[in-house]
Amino acid sequence: ASAARLVLSPAVLPKTFLELPTRFGLGPARDKYAHLDDQILRQVQGQERLVLSNIARPRILDLDANLPQPASLLAVALRRENRYYGAMWIAYDQPHVFTESDVRFVTTLAGQAALAAANAHLFLNVEVARRQLEAILNSTPDPVLVIDPQNRLILANPAAARVAGVNIARGGGQTIEKLIQQKALLELLSASGEKQSAEIVFDGGRTYLATASSVVAEGRPVGRVCILRDVTHFKELDSLKSEFVATVSHDLRSPLTLMRGYATMLEMVGELNDQQQGYVRKIVSGVENMSRLVNNLLDLGRIEIGVGLQLDKVTAQDIIERVAGALQLQASQKNVSLSVELQRDLPAFIEADQALLHQGVYNLVENAIKYTPNGGQVTVRVQTAADNIVFEVRDNGIGIAPSDLPHMFEKFYRGKQRDARAQHGSGLGLAIVRSIAERHGGKVWVESELGKGSAFFLQTPISQPRT
Ligand code: ADP
């Protein structure tokens, strides 16, 4: 034969952006007759093989007189497990009579080619998916790290190499302890269980929010994946906002004191009638509400920027008694019973900032009284849990709607229910409690059912780490 060609059907190629060759030729006339490829591909799909000792008769192919044409041609379909992969064909410049053994020989070759095409097809599908995933990972600006259950790094994209200095090319197969310096990132990666997040500051001062979770394949854990997001910009905005709020509230304090002073002095300089006295009371109460808000904002600002904790040896009992003492009047005015339960074997002391911890518990108990209708009950319980002490403030008040629950400790967040809105408030009390807990290395959480009541928890370590 002067030419042998193999043509793959475009339908069997995976959809991809990769350039894949589909036509192959051999022999001196391999390119000369290439224009017949598409016709042959269509023809043999339907009829398995084409044996044309004289290409012009019968007139199966549509022959263009302006193009070179072979004299004889034999084409066989590449087929495997009912899938049509393409065609293999040979051409002669001179007329050629195809014998049965010619046909058998080419059919055998085509069978082998079909097997090779089927294998390549399977492999390509997998390979294309892999390359696409790789291209996506390589171009994501967010660092991605994957480790196996033995804590060995199995994937790190270029962004991870830039940010965390881990390079799979250099470190593939090594344990992360050898490759990663940031302690927080190491802890997050090697922690077990569900999704966890942490803010991590890298060299150069950029802050990333890292989220790690287990990779589960067919019900079995096969490692952990960690994605990092640059949140530096949001951190900067947040601190600008806090700074702004702190400056404004600070500047509001003196005029408020002045207003309160003059409003109370009004009745000293002359007799006021009842209506005037009523107005003065309204002014004073308005100014007091505003002062409370300003003080809350200032406190929050101070706690957030981390003015050093004044650590002391504090007893839980002392804190609770003081809080209860300060709020007893408020509770009895609403006919709310306030009771205290202390676990018997509490540690003698906890290490904490007395004033801050007092304020945290105070805010929780004040809320419990505030959001519990007349005749309700508020219980404060203190117990230990591992190396922590937990203050629990439970009420049988209005409760919190499930949609509000995740936002409770955000700044300025107030419950959406009508009976919660009926109370005055700024939405800062719980944000302060959270900041206080976090400053001590502790945490806060809430359990609640709408209409039944709520339980707020403030947990703080019994002792603080030595610095
Ligand atoms: P404020 O009480 O000034 O609105 P907080 O931050 O103290 O601000 O509380 C935020 C919101 O949480 C409140 O507006 C209220 O909806 C809800 N909340 C707080 N404590 C309780 C509670 N014990 N029971 C029901 N809702 C509560």
C-alpha cells in the first residue's frame, strides 16, 4: 500500500482544552489522500468495512476530480464493546485486488488498534480530569494543602508554596512537621474531626483564615484538606472601624457629662412645673442611655485592642456574689427569682481579670433578668470542666429564635422578636462577654429554645499560660 491511515472519531475524545491528535498516517502517500478521512469515517461507522478494488465503482465515495485519488482502498471500523472509535484504512496508487487474507490481516490490525484506542480513551478521561483539577488548583490564588492520614503532605498548590513556603515538589511525602513552621497551621492540619478554622498570621504580616476539614472517600477518612484565605484587608478595615468607634465614643463622653450636669441643675436655679420636671427626667434618662452605650463601646474597644489583663487570683464565689448583689434589686422589681448554685469542689482560685470577669457574668445575668417576664426564674451555676471553669446563666424567659442564635455574640446584634425589641439595648453586651472570654483564652456559647428560655455559658481557663 502507498498509504495507511488511522482516524479517530471526534465523539470518543474527552471534552478538554488540551490539544489531542486524532489522525495518523504512514507511507509515501500518507498525506496525499488525507482528504478522504472524513468520508471514510462516516462510511465505515455504518457498514463495518469498505473493500474497494476499484475506488470509482461502485460509487460509494464522493470523489473530487481536482484532488488526487487512490486506485484501490480498504477501510475497517475500530470498534470495541459497541463503541465506535474510528477507522483504519489503506490505499494503493495502482489498482489492487483485495484477497480474503488481505482483509483478514487488516481486520486483525484494526482489532488491536481498537483495543489500544479503548485503553487510551479510559486513561485519557482520567488524565484529563486530573489535569483540569491541577490547572484549577494551580491558578487559584488561595493556598490549598492536602495531607494523608499519616500527616504527610500529598498536595500543595503554588499559592501554598508562596504563602506558607511549602512546596510539594520539594516536600512530597514528608510529614508536615518538617515542612510547615506556623504552629497554628500545624495544629489545624493535624487536628481531627469536623471543619475547623483559625486565623494565622504569616511572615510579612498577612493574616489568613485557614479552614481544615477531613477528606472522606467512600466513607473512609483519607486525609485532611486545608484552604487559606487572605483576610488581611478585612482585618485592617475592622481595626479602622474599631478605632473610629473608639474615637467617636471618647469624644462623645464629655458633652454627655455636660448635658447630664446641666439637666440636673435646671431645678436648682428655679421652680419647675410638673411638665418641665417630666421633660428633664426624659432628658436625663436619654443622656444616661447614651452614656451607657458610649461606655460599652469604649469598654469593647479597650478589651479588643488588648489592654493587658490585670490577672489576679479570683474566686468564682466572689464574682457570683457581687453580681447577684448588684442585680438583686433589678430582679425583685420584676419579681424574677435569682438563685445561685455552686458546685461543691470548685477550685480555690481562678486566674482572671477580676473586673472583666465580673463584667462578663454581670452582662449575662442582667440579660437573663431583662429578657425574662415577670415571675420568671434565673439560675446562675458554676462548675468545672477539665481545666476550665464554666459560668452558666439559665433563665425561663422569652428564648431566642434559631435564626438569631448564630449571631448572638456579634456587635450590635439584637434579637428580631418583638418581645426582645421591647427592651432597651444596644446589642453590645454579649459582644463584650465574648471579647472578655476570648481575652482569657476561654469561650462563650448559648443554648436556647424560643418561648422556653435560654442558657448562656462563659468558660475560662482556671490558670493562664505563663508568658
Ligand atoms: P442588648 O441586650 O443590649 O440588646 P446584648 O448583646 O446583651 O444586647 O444581647 C443581644 C441580643 O440577644 C438581645 O437583643 C436579645 O435579643 C438577645 N438576648 C440576650 N440575652 C438573652 C436572654 N437571656 N434571653 C433571650 N434573649 C437574649
